[in-house]
Amino acid sequence: MTRDQFFNWAQAREGRYEFDGFQPIAMNSGTLNHSQIAQNLYFPLRSRLQGTGCRPLGPDAGVATIGDAVRYPDALVTCTKSKEQTDWCSV
């Protein structure tokens, strides 16, 4: 499966999945405590990055890692200007 095939496949599913470069991997659903911890990360990141051209993203933004793998971290920072609407960032 390619990265593009994964995105097409994942959009037709209700659950959340990451991609290890070969096959989809089911992700656990979050908890309220986990959500609160993530929210506690976003505010200081947003404040610290203000005016830098960088921005924090949350768990719905995938990160293209080694090979074709796509991961969905709780928080990430990108300073890349995206020219197209995608579901992932390249690192």
C-alpha cells in the first residue's frame, strides 16, 4: 500500500489509523485526561510560536516520517508553508 492509497483507504473508515509504510495500524481512541494534556500543550506552543511563521498542529495532522510511514502525534510544530491542502506534514 502506498501513502496515497492509505489516505484514500483511511478516509472511508470510522476509526483512526496510522500507516507504517506497509499497512494501516489501528490507533486507540483518546480519553478525557489525554485530551486535557494535549490541550495543555497547545496553548504554550501557540503563545511561544506567535510571530515566528511556525504553528502548532494537533492530532489530526499526520507527519510523514521514514519511507511512506504516516504518524499522528498529539502535537507537532511546523514552520513549512504548505502550498496545497494535505492531511500530513513532511519532516
